Amino acid sequence: MKMSMDCIPCFVRQAADTVKMSDLSDEEQKRLMQNVLQWISELDFNETPPAVSQSIHRRLRFILPTDDPYRTAKDLHNKMAAGLIPSIRQHINSSPDPLMMAVRYAISGNIIDLGSKNNISHEEIYAALQSTPLQTIYGNVNSFKKAVQKAKNILYLADNAGEIFFDRLLIEQLSGVKITMAVRGAPVINDATITDAQAAKIDDIAEIIDNGSDAPGTILNDCDMEFRRRFEEADMVIAKGQGNFETLSDEQREIFFLFRIKCPTISRHSGFCVGSYVVANSFSLPDYSSGAVS
Amino acid sequence: MKMSMDCIPCFVRQAADTVKMSDLSDEEQKRLMQNVLQWISELDFNETPPAVSQSIHRRLRFILPTDDPYRTAKDLHNKMAAGLIPSIRQHINSSPDPLMMAVRYAISGNIIDLGSKNNISHEEIYAALQSTPLQTIYGNVNSFKKAVQKAKNILYLADNAGEIFFDRLLIEQLSGVKITMAVRGAPVINDATITDAQAAKIDDIAEIIDNGSDAPGTILNDCDMEFRRRFEEADMVIAKGQGNFETLSDEQREIFFLFRIKCPTISRHSGFCVGSYVVANSFSLPDYSSGAVS
């Protein structure tokens, strides 16, 4: 999916957030942002949003004194999520349809996304969780359920730190199946890496791999051979979050995208309203999902 | 007030909104935005936010086929405001303190600001108006009331189209005084110009002048001599909106800023929470209001 005009301010905001996390002085931060604006102006605006973000954040990590500026934020989100998980697990297990309740919570966890918003308060997360059991899931729920029933080998593409604890609750419901969870190959924004998958103890219930790439999405050409083999061999792929949707929505294989629609660009491309909880089968996406609609 | 790091994404968003209003193709819009990012990277990041915006929008108007890209949006906001005014006037006149009720509505009208947000729905405006009578006004209400009682010659600096109809309701309460309303000297974002002041029929109750500048604020050095004379001679200056606050908060004369706090940067500089309805006397602002706090 090509980036749209609306993505441009979002890239700049993401970069400014990252620069502000450093201990550079105000003057130095502004000077660096002048450079960032110039880099962005030279990038290919027909790429997917995560491809553009990848270039910006790779360069920022090279310049900033840390190669993981969001580590503190990610640890905080992991800690908060860890505290919430036991009671949510109970709630899922006692619900009439634990699988779909777990899907709802996994999508709610997708609110923890510093790529689409520069801050997420505890209050916002609690409010999202409170309304979770009542959320309608839009998209292709039946086709998702059938695929889960048939699957023997599921590849689960994680999205963000914190959120990954909620992914764990969904994986717990996919029992009796081989599950591989793939995380990013290097830190980018607050996307989950191996550290976060281990924090959520995903290794107790699934194999963890990284995709070898530092894009905040899944750019197959940029992922390593092992990941691509797993991607081809899996009989079901579940992809969490907007970044994975933006980079994989044009792929020719069936993929189930689980995410919350957080911006008008994704709303136009997916055909779902902003705020919706969505399980979308890549084979059922609108035709225009591959074109840029600004 | 110097711009902060948070202003940078906002400039880019404002520019993208403006470019999207044109009938350029998606490709042309993206190419233009690449140029815009480069211009912004070359601007002085120690200026006030309206000074930076002024440079960007002046250049955009030169390149785009129209010199008033927001004219349609401004007409729409004027029309909507015009329809709301008669019942709000009644409500103001029947309230125990009509002056302060008019101040509340004038500040509510400040929600119509396409500089701080890329869209404002009718629903948001109606919701803001419904809660208006109950809003606490923070800041220097008593000093404002005293100044109004003493004033013989008030200069009222308008902010946006649409909003200017609400300013009219406040001006109606300042009776028996010479009022001059100043608007921007040329179109910039959705800031009010002579056209909007005339649409609100301000000329029935006040003299209208323009300030000779195309900044979305009041940069005195950029305003014409006549405006500056009026600014010096007025015994009370009322300045609406964030743009006027950002450019005039360091001036050495007493100014009453009437506005809603719409972003964290202004919140830090003014000392009031985001969302607050504020009447701030420039002599009572926190000391750090002149420095950049990012």
C-alpha cells in the first residue's frame, strides 16, 4: 500500500518524538529535525509508509546516542500489560467464545502504538480494555475461525511491545497447533523485538523468530531468507497492526490482518471506519487497497 | 514565543492540508510536499510559530493556483456560524453576566481553527457550544472586567473565519466604547480577513482594519504603520486565538488574550491546561513564556 499525503506529517511527528526522547539540547534537537526534514524530502513517496519510516528511523538511530530510543517506553508498556494479563485471561476463559474474546483483546492491545500517536496514557488503555468485550469485530470473522480450525502451522506477526502480551492471550487460544511468532529484526519505534517477546514469555507457548528487518512492518524483500521460508510454509498467517497491513496488503497469499483502524489513510485502504476492530482476510480487501488514496 | 519541537509536525500537517485542497494530482501533491519539507528545513526554528507558518503559506500561495486555498472552508464556517448566532445572542442577553457569557462563546468560537487541527466537524462545534455556558474561565477575569469598564478605545485582534461571528457577539457587549477590529492583511490558513469581518457585519458595530500582514498571528514588525499606531494608541487590546498569543505574548504592553488552549506547547507557555478557556493578561503570564519549552 503506497503512503498517502496524510502520512507525511505522521513521519515528521514520529521523528520529532524520537528526537525528543534523546538528551540533546533544544537547539540540537531542532537542528537535527532540520536534517530529518531534508532526508524525508528526498525519500520515495510511492513507497509503503513503513518503508519510509524505516529509512528515517535507521538514520536517526545511527545519529542518536542510543540504537533503541523507545526502550524505556517499551519496558513501561510491557510492565503495564503484564499487570493486566491475569484478569483478562480469566475473562477470556470464562467467556462463551474464548477465541473471539481473545481476538478482541489482542486488537485492543493494538492501541499501544507510538507510531500512530505520540503518547498513549494508562487511562486510554484502561478505557479501551473496558469497552473491549462489547466491541463488534468487522471483516471476515467466519473465514478467520475456519482457518484457525484447519491450521496446523500458524505464523503470527507481532506488532508492538506491550501489545505482545495481549497477542500471547490469543496464542493461548490457538492450542494444539505449531505457532511461530515473528518480531522485528531490530528496534524501530516501539515495535516488538525478541526482548519483548521474551518479556511476554511467548517462548513458553510458541517459537519466537525475528524477521531480520528493521522496518516497522513486514517488507518481505527486506526480511531474511529464514523468515521468508516460514512465511511461505505457514498454512495460516496472522498479522497484527497497521504496519503489517500497510506492507502486506498486496501480497498474493491469504493473510489475516488483526488491527484497529487508527487513521483515515488506513480506513480508506481497508474499507473500515476509523476506530473499528478488524479481522480482515487479504483476499477480501477492496480492489483499491493497492493504490494510493490521499 | 519561540516555536517548539512539537510545532514542526504541525507546520507539515498545515502545509499538507493546504496542498490537498488544490486540484493537483496525487503525484504532484507529493512532489510539492517534498519541496515544502525542504523549505521548512531551511527556516529559522527560533522564530515564533506564526512567523514560520507565514513563510510556508506565502510560498504555497505563490505556487498553488489560488491565493486563498481556504476560501471554501472559511465560507462554510461563516455560514454555519451565521446560523447559530441569533439563538446564542438571546442566551447571552438573558444570562446574569452577559459580558462573561459572551467571552465564553467568543472563546468557544476559537475551536474553529484549521491551523491547529486539519478538520473541524459540525458535531465538534455543536458539542463545544453546548458545554460553553458551564465552562470555567481561567486566568485574569477580574482584571479583564476592570479594563473593559475603563476602556474608551479597544483594539480587537480577530483570529479565524467563522469564529469572527462569535467575536461579534462579544463586541456587542462592549457598548459605548470605540472598537476597532483588526483582521489579517492577506489570506493565510483560515484566518479572518476583511471579507470575513464583512460577512459577520462587524462594520455595523466597529471599525474594521487589516494589519497589513499575511502572518497567522500579529508580528508587529510585519504589520503596517497604521495598524501599529492603532496598537499603540488603544487603551485596551483584546487578542483572540493561539496565533496572536504566540506572536504577542512577549510584548511590553498589556494585552488580554482570549483563547482555548489547543496544544501542549501553548499549555506550557501559558501555564494553562489543554482544553482550558482562558482570559490571560500579558502582564500575568509565567516568566518562561518567552523561552522555548519543547
